[in-house]
Amino acid sequence: MFIKNLSRLESESLKLIQKSEVTSYGALPIAAWAEVVPWHWIHRGALINIIMAFMVSPLRSLSTTPSFFTAYDRMYVVIVSSNIVTGPSIQDVLRWQDVHRSSLLWDAPLEGEAVPGVLNCRHQEKGLLEGGVDPRIAAYITAAGLDGLLRVPNIDIDHSLITALVERWRPETHSFHLPHGEMTITLQDVEVIMGVPIAGLPVVGYTGMNNWGDLCAELLGHLPPDRVLGRGANTAVLEGARVKAKWLEDQFRNPLPADATDVRVQQYARFYILEMLAGTLFMDKSGERNSLMYLQFFNPISNGKNYSWGSAALSWLYRHLCKASEKTAKQIGGVVLLVQLWAWVRFPHICPVMRHPHQALPLGPLAISNMKVMSLLIDRWKGAKITTEHPTHVLNAYRMSLASLRPNQVVWEPYRDYLDSLPAYCTAGQHIWRSVVPLIHFWVVEGHHPERVLRQFGMMQGIPDNIDTSLELHKITLQGKHDKNWVEEHAGPIAEWAAHARIAEAPPFHGEMSYHDEYMVWFRPRTVRHITKVTSY
């Protein structure tokens, strides 16, 4: 057993813990002294860096049975070691553990670089959007139903936080496995945080076209130059449907002229829409190119409002989370900004502290008064500086934070008190927030399973049915399939999306779930409880 001298807590005695076995959360209740709340929960992982020795002379005898000891002038914390079960001991849920990146982390050395390390999170800066948008252009973006996305500010991505979350993402359930159960990013989160519509048609269209350059010229007014002879592969401005983002941005770098025709205004609007979609919602792992495929949905521009861009973005994100959770993954695409903001509102203790010299904000990531526009929900973090009061950019610190989550550190319903204050486009699709449905993005189909995270909707979580997120669907890529008719290929999932036949329901529930609740009893042996040896102590 480990013993730690808490030098700041002067005490006359130490009470050995009254319960010697390790609890389900890898924590031990201890009897604290004076100012410390009695029976405060202290996670074993949180003490790993302050362990001093295996034995301390004032304590001549230690036992795992309840008893009392005298400890001179200091207070000691006793941590009872036990055989650590990483899990899952029952493998009917997490069936792909042998190919998951967490299987390598447990065997990584305690000292030195963890294997695997921090993921490279692909994320484009907002570029020309950062300087504001001409009202004439903004009007067309609003007509396309994407004015909410336009308001999303640029925020630095914390690669370590994203990596720590990916390590707990499970492709088998499309959810994060955390100490207190499963959590995930749902259609509600996409619509509320990003302001992107989720109701509408699935984003499925052509992926094969003889000349994407012609479409670029028609809808954006600029024809990408031909490949330079003698240059290597992937050096042309246009490769298939993917155009170099910098070249495209250069074509629209000059402000929209005051006497611009309506056709020119629409070309500018389509460029900004493409930059938002390809550079924010549908970021791929290259980080340097944007896909022109999305242009086909904006002719006319107002046609864009008929599509569920939120569900397509979530499908694309799920796919990237699943791929990034593999042992060999080095990077991740998709809307990683949403992952970061989702974590900040769900786990406020890891949220950065705002340091605005001229703007005072109330405490708490969602404690914003007079919320008139959705952008305030996330604009409060724009330009946020990380302080030493929160563990950031340190992967091991985030691993520790997630492993030692206490029930009162999880905000299951962060939007509950703010939904009425949000603009209409943040709640327009709330009738399908709990829809158990396939999410579709061209060739990508991923299952949305809110029935596994009902506490996020203020409902009682029961034991969920086993699901099949389909290893075969995960294998589908666009490589060699550009000419495939995805509307026909995914006719079944498209029909399911249109029907929204199953909406997850359960009795209301708010607060902390009991350790002995049937769901927790079911969950514990079916999850990976410890990611690394350090976080298991």
C-alpha cells in the first residue's frame, strides 16, 4: 500500500479508511481532518505524483481492516493497492479492443513518451471569414441556412485534449467510455453548439464528375489551372474534386466591389460557404485542400437550406473518431472544434479560464446572461488563454482528469437552462435530437445512438441493447468508388433517416446515478476502466 504525507494538513491522527476495497471508480473514501470535508472522495490516480514511500515509520503496522493509527504531527493518506482489472472482463460490447489504441497505452512505459502520442488535429483557420463578411454576402449565407455556422469564431485546438478523448472513444458504441458511463456527441450538440441545421435531406450527391473545374468556374467564377507537366502527383491546384484551399482563398482575397453584380455576390457567398463546410465541418486529414463536392447543393444557393448539414458533419466526425482510435493513427480530421467545445461544456473543470481585460464574464462555460445569439455560447472562449489553474496541452494530465472524474464534475445537461434563450436555428431540429438513426455523408454511414446516453437528455439510463456499428461500413472509403451512385448504394439508410421511426424515450432523471444502479453494474465489467498504468493508481 502507498502512503503519502499531506504536509499542509496538520493533524493529530489518521483514520484508516473504513472501506478497504477499491470502488468501481478506482477511488477510496478517506477520513479527512479539520477543514477537509469528511469522507471526501480522492481518486488514486490523482495521488500518483505525490506518493512518497511504501512505509512510514510512525505507522508500525498497517492492516486492511478498519482501525486507527497515530501519526505524530502530520496527516497521512493510505492507499490500499489491489489487483487492477483494466477491462473489459465481459467482451460482448467492446469487441475490437485488440486493435484499439488504448491496448497499446497500458503496456507503454511509465516514464518517457507515451505510445501512441498526441494526435495531429487537422483544423483550418477561418481565413477571410475572420475579418467579417459583407452584408450582401451574409444575406445569401442566411438564405442557405448556415448563418449559425457563420457566427462560429476561430478557437485554437487543444490537440492533447482531443487525443485523450479519442483514447476513450469506442467504435463499437460510437461513444466515449468514461468512469460514470457512456457519453457522446449527439445531434443536439451539433445544432446547439455549432448552429448547424440537422433537419432535412441527407447530404448525398455526386462524387464522380468528368471535370470539377467546370463546376468551380460556373459557381465560383474561377477555373483552376491545369496541372503543370512534369510535376509530381498531388501537386496540381485541382486533384479530383479537391482544390488547394490557399489558391481558392487567393481568388477572393480582395473585398467584394461596391458595384458587384448579383452573380458576383453569389460567387463570393458560395466561396465562404465552401470554406466553412470543407474547412470546419468536413475537414479531411490533408488540411490543405477543400472539396468542391459541396458546391452541387448550392445552385441556387437557397437550395442549401434543404439539407441536414449537422447530421452529415456528425457522420464525418464519427468516422474520423473511429479511425483515430486505431493503434496506428497519427492524425484526426472532422469537426474537432465541436469535440473540444463539447468537452468544455460537459467537464467544466478542464475548461480554460477567460482572461478578457475589458470584458467580465460570469463563471461557468454556459453562465452567460442575455444570450441573444448562439455565437455567445462559444464566443466566450474566443481568444481564451490557458492558465495554470487548468491542465491543458498535457496529455497525461488530461488522461488523469478523465480517469478521475467524480460524479459532480460531469454536466449531463449543459443546455437545459439556455435553450429558450438560443436563436431558433439552434433548436429547430429538437424533435429528432434523440432519433436512433443512421447519419449519412456521401459514402459514410454511421449510427447515431442517443439511447446509450439518455442522461444527456435528462432521462433515466437503462441497460442498452447491443448494437452493430458495422465493421463493413467503417471500411467503405471513396478510393476507387468515385463513380458509384451513393443514393442507390445507401438507399436503406436514407429511408431510415427520412422516417425517424425510433425516438429514444425513458422516464425523467436528473442528478447522480447510484453506484449500485443496474446500468452501472452492467457497465463496469464491459468497459475499459483504466487507459494507462499511471491513471490506474
